[in-house]
Amino acid sequence: MKYEFAPDIQVMAEKVSRILFPHVKLERIKCFRSYGTSSRRTIARCHALGKLMQVAMGIKAFYALEFLSERFDKFDKEEQLKVVIHELMHIPKTFGGGFKHHNFVTEKNVNQCYKEYKNREHEEKNFF
């Protein structure tokens, strides 16, 4: 696997976080594209530094969002946005290194967040 920082996805994730997920500490998330996956159905992954490693290293939680280029890059911008929302939804409000699982991060909840994001983005544009 090869990883590279994805500034375009980072900008999208930061904008989504400001609008939908204010608990996300923008300086403690980074977005990456990966290349060379052998997984069959995965589009993206949310990685966290576990609590024990945080304590051992004396640092706070950090999240890396990985977007598998072979699949993610084929999506249109709206589907990419939904994938970014999906991955950000895995980050709990405590921002402590844990995850919200797929019993919460469902297609229904992602679509609901996507609609809320589009509405709030539209309101923001009309405000200025």
C-alpha cells in the first residue's frame, strides 16, 4: 500500500466538520489517499490512535481518514461527499480515540447528514 496526503479531501472533510461535526478537532484529523488495495468492497477507512498508545506516547487522540483511490476517485463529487460524511460520523463526540460503529453509521444516517449539510451549506451561501 502507498499513502499520500489528500489536500482536496482534507478541505472537504474540514468544511463538513465545521458545518456538521463541530466536535472534530480539525488539527487532529488528516485525510490520505491509498493506492494498491487488495480489499474488495472497502471505499474508505477511519483509523484512530488507541487510548493506550495515546497514554504511552503522551499525546491526544488523532484520526487518519483513508480513502482508497481505486474506488473513491471513481465516484462523482456528491458520492465522495457522502463517503467523507460517513467516515467523519465514525468519530465520537468525545474525540478520544474511539469509534462509532456501523449500527450508528448507517446509510440512512449518512443520507440524513448529507441533506442537513446541503441545507446548511445553501443557507450559508445565501447569508453572505
